[in-house]
Amino acid sequence: MAKKSFVLVTHFLKVQIIDIAFSNLRTSFTDRYSRYIREARPFFPFFQVTDFWP
């Protein structure tokens, strides 16, 4: 039980570190391509930015 919670905590920390490391890249990506995605949205109703950038 303790080992499982430890694995969960380490996984959460790993995800947080990755999220912090790529937050700048993600914001620049969304800022750059949100306009194109918004224009392409009528043609791709299933496509959303949140699918790739939560």
C-alpha cells in the first residue's frame, strides 16, 4: 500500500515537472496556432485544442 502511494506521488511529481518544463512551449504553440485552429474548426468539428493541450 505504501509503495503504491509512493509510486503515485512520484508519478504526479514527474507529471508536474514535465508540465512546468513545457508550459512556455505550450503557451507559445497555442498562441501561434489558435487562430489557424479557430479558422479550421468548422471543417474539423471533432478537433479541439484541449485534446492536445489540456
